[in-house]
Amino acid sequence: MLRNNQDRARRARLVFLLLTLLAGGLVVLSLVAQHLPDWETDADHMSATTAIISFLYGLTLIGYFACIVASYVVLIMWLRRAYYNLHQLPGIRPEFSEGWAAGAWFVPFLNFVRPYTIMREVWQDTQRAAWGRLVVPATVLGWWWAAFLLKMIISRVTTKMGSSGSGITQADLLAFMIDAGAQLITAGLTWYIIGRVATFEEELAGREQVAQLGQPIVLPVSHPTDQSAYQLEEGY
């Protein structure tokens, strides 16, 4: 029996939408801050404008990193439920067990390939179960995974670009801007993909309900249907 995955899809899309907005905001604030001549000065000597931008930048940065962590959680939860549902469909034989939909993200080297493979199975097989054919090709998944891997590489490079001193320097601004730009693309594509798969799952669930309506009703054994089993009370 299929389990409801629409609530998880909505939560995941909300988190990735918020992450996209925060990443975009971080890019804009980084560009603005790089043109402030007193950005790296002491807080007591900053102009009012620079102080406001600095406060907004720090607040956005906190929300940005918090959303990155939350995005992994909601994505894995949603993907595991979607992959579980594939295992319940007749005629669909997923390549891996449902546990790999979560575990594949944490196994070194394997996490460069298997999460994409599982996502592609969900994308394609959910459509086949709903319409009997592949309606939307998986081209966007290739772009999504390429952006995801590029984001991982960029994050490692930009971590080394940032300074180790106190405060956010110009080098930090450049590193955060590049990282947020890559995250903007990845989060936006993930938001789109989850939405499309949720549409496939909704169609599949609707067809499952229609199919069940045509099945005969099976009464419990404890409910007798033979009228002779009933005895009339006295007086009737």
C-alpha cells in the first residue's frame, strides 16, 4: 500500500524555496558589501549603512547554513518515502532496497553516484506506474546532479579561500558569494524536481484510488449475511 508523500514534498519544497531565497540574498549582500570602503574597519568606526548591511549579512548567513542542514534532512526523508512507494508497485523492481535512499548519501565515493541513480528511478518509474510510459524525460536530473557535485567542489575550495581571522573579510565575502551562487542553482533545481515528482505521485495515487473503487467489498467474517442467522424477538 502506498504511503502519503505529499506532506513531505511540501515541507521539502518550502525549505528549498527558503534556501534559494537566502542564497540569492547572500549573493546580493556580498556584492554590496564588497563595495563598502569601511567594511573591514572596527564596528565603532563603521558608517550606519555598513553597520546595517553587516547585521543583515550575519543574519542571512545564519539562516543560510541552518537551511542547508534542514534541506538535507527533508530531501532524504522525502526521497526515502518515494523510493519505498516504488517497492510497493506491481511490475516495478527498484535496483536497491529502500534504505539506500537515505544511506547512499553518507557512504564515501558511493554518494557521488547512487543518490542520483535512486532519484532517476523515482522520476522514471513513478511515471511508468502512473501513465504506463515515460512522460517527462530525466534530462533535468542530469543538470541537477551536475550542479550538486559542482556545489560540493566549490564548497571545499571556498572554505580554503576564507580567512581564519575574526570578522568577515573581503576574502570571506567572495567565498560566500561563490558558494551561495552555486547553492542558488542547486536548491532551485531541487525545488523543481521535488515538485514534478510530487505531481507524478499525485497522479499515481489518484489512479490507485480509482482502481480500488471497482473492487468488490469484502465483509468481515464476523458479519453474517445469511438472513436465517437472525432470530426474531418475541412479539414480532
